[in-house]
Amino acid sequence: MDAETVDAVVIGMGPGGEDVAGRLAEAGLSVVGIEAELVGGECPYWACIPSKMMIRAAGLLAEARRIPGMAGASTVTPDWAPVAERIRAEATDTWDDTAAVDRFVGKGGRFVRGRGTLVAPDRVEVGDQAFVARRAVVLATGTAPSIPPVEGLADTPYWTNRGAIRATEVPARLIVMGGGPVGAELAQVFARFGSAVTVVEAADHLLALDEPEAGAVVADAFRADGIDVITGVGATQVTHADGGFTVALADGRTIESDELLVATGRRADPAGLGAGVVGVADDARWVPVDEQLRVADGVWAVGDLTGKGAFTHVAMYQSAIATADILGQDHEPADYAALPRVTFTDPEVGAVGRTEADARDAGIDVAVGVAQVSATIRGWIHKADDEGIIKLVADRSEGVLVGATSMGPSGGEVLGLLTLAVHARVPITVLRTMIYAYPTFHRGVEEALRDLDL
């Protein structure tokens, strides 16, 4: 197959890939962007944006239900129709990426629809076309849902996050397999719109990668929303008959639902991309990269594919570094020590850096400080829905924070202060001398600092 020579080829046009491709095109390079699905990737069509529209709507219902006892009386009648319509009309253009493709082409890029494969370090094939890259190949193909090998599951019409986002009706009963961020957010949404929801999480607590205290508070909030929370037990078999699902659990219980949402993580497919030609093992879970996002000479990777965090903000952070490296511009190397993450449940769970357990496993001399949001003056004022914690994880010998959790109302917004503290290694002595505005949720950080034993 004859190949066309260009400056750069980007395989995968999700948030990171689209950004790299656009930046390189604007810099005057000849760039081919390849995408098999939708330009923009998972975030604008199936994840961050539409899911937060759902969460916003569900949060309005919850707030209205909190009026009694604080501001009068309320009657709440959920209606899913405007939510489904907003996702189609405002977020996804009914899953049409024409505007995104035009945006990239308008920057000078060339778009090819198809599944790109790396067949040599500088050669990419897509359908009956081939391209040789003079300067760079960028791998940015993201991840797909990781479906557990539960007996019978593959033969059923289960939902992934995409089915949940596309829903035009709220199921009467919903089982959510997986209590991580995606499962937790969507479980609460559907429960607040009237579904009888059961969450099944094999780990000991919800949000297994976060602090266990956060998982416990979320579980309590879920139960208050009428969600049945099952932790520490996995599914062993799934069947589907007569329009319904039956899930057998390892402890002998069975549960039934009208829909089943599988939210048990994500996986990359380096082998399917052809990454073996640049030395990536066939059984690798991720494409390994260095601090400049290089995989090999002339090959870079960005986004979820790198295993550094399945977040749009990580992909965008990496894209800026990879672009600068490709263009020979000065740049700081990638550093994930202060990587922030937010789960948009109610209460929100914001976290940055290491958990307490992770810090101890790394051999750090750990000090911990905790404040209960409900015990702060702002929490007391807030009253309804004031549960949460601020937990600080410090390196005692260095006198700096290495991790933190900000959980509660506006937990993701309070996280900004803590992310800066971890990123800039602000001494705890300096944090303790700051003036914290009163009465704010972030003032709880001051109380957690007082609880630190150092």
C-alpha cells in the first residue's frame, strides 16, 4: 500500500488527541487526525458533560426535597424527558461530531474516519490509506469499558455508561455493578429520578480508590436516597429473561432488575492499536510513557491510554507537554503527584495525591488530620446535606501535604486549595498561618490542619 508522507499522525481524537492534533496544525504542521468513533471522545458524548447534566438535574430534585423543615413545603415530580432532551440537544447534537470535525479542519488539520493501526514506528494504516509521519505519531485511543468475566453476563443486553447516557426512560429497577465513580454517580441519578437501585461493589467500600471514610459517607448518603448498597460481595452469574435481569451474588443472594449497568472500570487495548511495533508488550494494560509522554523515538501517547488517570484534565495536561516536546519547545516534564479527581456524587468527593494507605505503603512517615464538614460553622448553617470530611495526609518529615480529600457540599471546589498545597509543596506551617474566609466550606481545611499531629 502506497503511503502519504505528512508531519504528524494522531490516532484517536478524544480530548487529548484532538488537542494535540489541533495545536500541531495551528503550528503549521501537516497533521492527519484519525478517529473511528466521535471526535471529542468519551467525555463530551458519553461521560463528563452529559453525566453532569444528569447529576445537575438530580441535584435539583434532591434540593427541592430538602425544603421541608428549612424553607416551607415542597412537592417534587421527577421528569426524565427534559434531561434526555438536553443531553441530545445541548451536549451531543444527538451524537453527531460534525462541529468537532469542522473545528479541527478549520485549524488546518486533515480528518480521516476509521480505526488507525501502527504498523511501523512512523507508519499508520487506516482502511485503505497509509501515512508516514516525518515528525510524530501520537497514540490517543483512550479506553473502553472493562467487562468482568461473570458467567452469562456477555450474553445479556447490559448497559455500560453509554446505555445509561442514552436512556430516554428511567428503569423501574436498576442494578449497578461497580461502585466506583461512574457507577456511583449514575446510581444516585437514577435513584433520585425514581429507580429502585442496588449497587454491587466487590471491594470493601464504595469508591475503592479513595479514602474508606469517603466511601462510608457516600454509602450513607445512598441509603438515604433509598439505594441498596452491597459491598464486599461480587456477582457470580447474570441471566436475562422476559425483559429482566437476575444477578447471583457470591454470598448466595439473588437480585433482580429491569436494567443492569456494568461500571467496573476501563481498559486500554495497546495490542489492538499495534503498539507492539514500538516495544509495548502484547499483554500490557497501558502504553508506558516517559515524562515527555514519549513511547519511543518519534512516538508519543496521551490520555487514558497511558494509565496515568482516566480524566479529561489529565489528557489535556499531557497534550500540552507532548505538543511542546514534538515542536521542540521548552516545557516542564509530566508530574502526577498532585493529580486531582472529583466524583460528582452528593456529597461530592474531591481528592488529590496520595490516600493515607497509599502514603503508608510508600514508606512515608504519615500524619493525618480530619475535620467533619457537619461540625464546621458552614456545615451547621447548611444543615440539610451537610455530611462530609476534609482529610489531610501529610509527610511528617517534610512538613508538607502529600494528599487530601475534600468531601461534602462543593467538595470539588474546595479541592482547589488542597491541590495547590500538594502541587507547590506549601509548608504546613504556611498553611496554618493563612487567613481562611468565614464562614466558608474551605474553612474546614484550617480545622483539619489543627488536627494534624505535627
